[in-house]
Amino acid sequence: MIALADAGYRAIAPDYRGYGLSEVPSEPEKTTFKDLLDDLLAILDLFSIPKVFVIGKDAGVLPAYHFALLHPERVSGVVTLGIPYAPPGHSFSLGKLPKGFYSFRWREPGRAEADFGRFDIKTVIKNIYILFSKSDIPIADANEEIMDLVDPSTPLPPWLSEEDLLYYATLYEKSGFRTPLQIPYRAVLEDYTSEMNVKILAPALFIMGGKDYVVKFPEMEEYITSEKAKEYIPDLETVWLPEGSHFVQEQFPDKVNQLIISFLSKHI
């Protein structure tokens, strides 16, 4: 946000509903991705902003692209990191992954809660950062949980400070994990795109780390490296950062900021 402001842009980074400093929904288990899209539209209307560039990372990729599908007149461009656009219904054959795949585990009501509940919140966040910064897909054996995949003596990644970790932990102490487990792991996608053109008409920039574990998802690397994605986003630019992990924006903030600002200046 600071880099964008210094470049003359205005940046808004809303907390997802139920995350960070936002209010926790009275019934977190009923939160849907559509709620996030409605919130974003309401924010733009509140500030009388006609068009924006939407930037999304990981769980923010789906709402970023779906906002562009639902409200193309409000979107100047889309920037995503870590996960490419997939048309609604495309799942990259994730069903081929073992039952211990972290997303499957956290989809089960109560499973992650029991797993996380063995630790304080700071340790949970630390373990997630360590686990997801590796190049292997987090998959647990039948007799272990996802948190068990991290050796307690493992240090933080060099690009994540203790101060950062404490700040993130404080936010999750406020919000808890009920909504973060609902979005993105347990929410059912509402069928709001079935009658729409699933092509993204706005220009798009996709930034991917070469050592991101997501690359190892079934069909993922082929999809990204082929021209397949351009069938759905004709004006797509893909940039690989070879040493980047799933947290490429935290590892290489200057490079990612430069890529984003260059993209904005090209399509403003």
C-alpha cells in the first residue's frame, strides 16, 4: 500500500468479513464468497470510486476474479498472486490429492479447531507460515494433523519478523478462526456465474513463485505454463519469480511492488 501511495495511487485493503479488525459475523458458518463481493462493491460505492484494479492473493484470487466477472464495468484490471484464474467449476483435479491434504482436513467441521486448539494462536500462525512457505504440498498422514507437520524448533522464514508474527497473532486472537476456516475452506460457492461469460475481459497480471507449493497441485504447472489460461483471460501477463514461495510478496516486496506499479501504469 505504501509503494502504491508513493507512486501516486490510492490503495484500499479491506479486511475480509470476520478477519482482522472487522466484525465477526453472528453466524460465521453461513459466510459465503458472495458476501465478500458484496462488501467490496459496497466499499467502492461508499467512496464513490467508479473503477479499480483488484489485487488478490491466495484466498483473495477467487473474489478478485469473480468481482471482475460480476462487475466488469467497475474493474480496470486484476492482479493475482499464488493461484491462477480458473473458470467456475474448474478444480485442477484436487480430488486426486490424498485425504491428508490440508484443505481437505480443514474442510471437516471441528477437525482444524481441535488441531489448532492444542496450541496458542501465535504458534498456530507461526506453523502456518512455516508450512506454507515450503515447496511441498502440506499433506498429513492418517495418524497426524496438519500442525504436526511442523517441527517446533523450526525458525521463522527470514522475511517474517517476530514483530510481524505477533501482530498477525493479535488479529487472530480478536477474530478467532471460525470465519477464516469458513472462508475459504468450507464455504460453498453460490451459483452466481452460471449464466455469465466466464472470460475475464479486463487485463490481468499473474505473479507466481517458482517454489510455491501450489505449482505441485495436479495439472497446475501445465495450466500456468501453457496458453490454456489465455482462453479465459485473453489479456493475461504471467510473471514467474523463480525463488518465490507461496509468500512471494513478503519475500520480494520490492520486486512485486514494481511489477504491480508497472502493470497499473500500463493500463490506467
